[in-house]
Amino acid sequence: MTGPWREPDERTTDYPGLEVWDARVSGSITLADSRLPLWAFTWIAVTDDWDTQVEAGWSPGERYGWTADNHGAFLTDLLEQRGEFARLLCILADVERRAREQDSDRVWWDRKKQRARVMTQLQRCLDVLT
């Protein structure tokens, strides 16, 4: 394996409606089988109605200096991860989603199957770095 991309390239769907495919958009997280990466529109989606939807309710800019641009930039940077790192983000989001949907007080890391998914992907990320 060279870089965060699998060879041969692989297409994974670790979160509903999202894919990571090493051969498409440099292994970005994309909407389904499109070439549209999440990072392409995240900043706009977050900043467009920030004042009426976020600032009016929680005042993060006024209280903490956290603006729509800060938030959009953070999410864009987070979602620009590629290959194995993008897959890790999708798996982490999926285990959280599953825990929420099960409407239980148990966190995902208390579930053996979900821990195994995350540990396997973490190992793949570590393998890329070594």
C-alpha cells in the first residue's frame, strides 16, 4: 500500500449514501457513486444560514469567537481526508449513527462488532503511516 489509497483500488460504503473509492476524486468521501465530494459544498452549507440558525440560538461567535467560517473551514478540512483516513471518518460516523438509532445508553465502543470495525480501520491507517 502506498499512501492512503488501496492497491488495487477499492470502493467502500461504510456510511449510508456515501462512498470512498480510491480511483475517484483521490479517494474523497463522495455522495453515493457520484464524483461530488462532501468537502466541495460543506463550507457553503454551513455558512449560508448561520446567523439565523446558529448564532441566534447559541451565539458561538459572540461568546467564543467561533464563526460560520471557522466551522465551515473545520468541517471542510475534516472531510478532505482521503483513502483510508476518509474510510475511518465514515466508519466512526456510522458507529455513532447505529448507536443513536438503537436509542440506547450504550456507547458504540461498548459493542464488540463496532469496536472491531474501528480497530480494523485504525490499523489500516497506521499501516499507511509506517
